[in-house]
Amino acid sequence: MKRIVAFFTNDLLFSLSLLIALISCFFGKFSIESIDFKVIFCLFGLMLLVANIEKLGILTYLAEKLIDISATTRALIRNITLLAFFSSMLLTNDVAILSLMPIYLTITKKIPDMNNKILGAVLLIIAANLGSSFFPFGNPQNLFLFSYYSLSTVTFFQWSLLLLIVSLVFLFLSFLWTKKSRIPKQMAPLPTIDKRKISYLSLIGLFILLGVFDLFPYYIIIPIAVILLGIYDVGTLKQVDYRLLATFVFFFVAVGNFAQLESVSLLIKKQFTTNSATFFGSIALSQVISNVPAAILVAPFTTQTQALFWGVNVGGLGTIIASLANLIGFKIYKQYYPNQSKEFLIKFSGINLIFLVGFAVVFRLLL
């Protein structure tokens, strides 16, 4: 019994998502189609790939290189944040966080007196969410909206470019508030990396990206990648956070069930009729069910496409569940600093609230 209690209390987000999914089953009929298996498959493959990369020592190597080009903690946070911002445009926000958060946290382990490491982690997550909004394939909600509304490429980039500019302004302002202290020079030589193993993992990473970008059926390419990774090192299969994958599944189930309620449909149709209502409504909804399900839930009931686009992308700021990528960042931070979960959530919420209010004001004026 103690083990069961510990299993559910050690990960409250997992437990809460399970509870919500179970409650939703009383209001709607469960459908397997509610689950976005592409997200689950790709996330599993990426988590397994990152586990192998970390074990190989590549993250430690990159951490040492970043320390070399960053004289101060402010420069370090700026460099990793901008790297997350621009890499997420092509790699998606999930991949950027899965890849860069371990690198950043590996660096913080080498700088014990770094007192603003949580700020850096939070800015990294924010940057990945914002940067991924620039391209249609950068995050799931954009890919869905681009396809559902049959948006032209010109229209999409007109909206996303404004988001890009505002995001960079806010990020550079946040760097000014980052404490600045010198990073001691690392005397240890850079670790050596097996180039053959790097080539092998890079090839598997390419396989996974083929599935992420729909260049090859994910249900074929991801299992192949997982088998190859298992052959390479079967032990890393134990390092995958299966509860995080289950959390995603529970959220998909809950949204699918609640969307079947006629009262929910009528409420959305009634409320999401104007630019302002759609913008703020999609932000508010994202805080509760995350921005991807919010986009899927609202799109069929509104024609305010631009407001919905900005709303769900800005809506990724805010609560820890406003974007599923936020959960990934939190889970990784918790693995490195298990005793700082509460402090992280408090600072994450505070910083995100500032960004959310600022973005809401700016884009309300632009609508």
C-alpha cells in the first residue's frame, strides 16, 4: 500500500491527469481517436534518443563548450535561451527542451554557486515555446491550425513574424534582469566522444525527425528507431519517463470526452464569436487543458482564426500545463534537482505570469 501511495504522490501531475481522464469518462464516450498517437510515439522515440545521447557524454561535452564561450552566468543563460528559441523553430518545442534542458542543467551542476539556474531553465522553456510558433511545423497547435483553416503561407508568416519580434523583445528585456556573475574557467579537458557512436545516434535521430515532420509514416519509422536504439543500449529503455507519456494520453482522453458534451459545444459557440473573446478565451482555456487541446477544441466553433492562432501560442505561457512542453521541462528539471520542485513551480508561475500579461496586452492591441 505504501508503494502505491508513493507512486501516485511522487508525481502529482500524473495523478491529476489520470483523475481528470477518469472523471471525463462519465461525461463522454471514450474514443481511441482522441489520443494523438503521433505525439506519443515521437515523444517516446525522442526521450529514448536523448537518454542514449546523455549516456554517451555528448551533453557533458556541449556543456563544457557553452561554458567556454560564456564568461558570465547572464551570458550563459542568454546563449542557451536563444539557442532554444531558434532551434525550436525547426526541431519543435518538445525536441528543443528535451535536447537543451539536460545540457543546461549539466552545466549548472558544474557551477554550484549559480543562484539563478531556475530562471535560466524557465526562460529556456519559454523561449522554446515562443520560437516554435514561427513555422507551421514548430508545434502541434500551429500544424493543426495551418491545416484546419487551410491558411496560406503568406498569411501564416504575417502572424508568426509579429509573434517572433515581440518574443525577442521580451526575451532580451528579461536578460537585463538576470544576475551577472563570472563563471570560473574550467581547467578539465573536454571529454572525448566516440565519433562512430555519434554517427549511429545521429542516423537514428534523423529517422525520428522523418516521423516528426511527416516525411515518413511515424508508426513505421519510430518503432524502427526504437528497435535500433534498443539494440544499441537496451538499458536506456528503463530511463524513459513512462508516466510523462501516460500524462499526455490522459490529457488527450479527457479533452476528447469533454468535447462530446453538447453544453460545452454550445458554450464555445456562444463565447468565441469576436476577436477579443477568442483571443482571451483561448488563452484562458490553454491554462486549464493546455494550448494544443484548446486549439483542437475551439477551432470547429470559431472563424476568428488570427485571434485563435495568437491566443493558443501566447496561451502556452502561464501555468505548468498551459503547454505540454512545460511539463517536459519541469520533469527534466525535477530529475536533476528533485528537492527544488516547489521552488521551480513558484518561480515558473511568477515569470510566466509576467510574460503572459505582457503578451496579452501587446497582441490585444494588434488584433
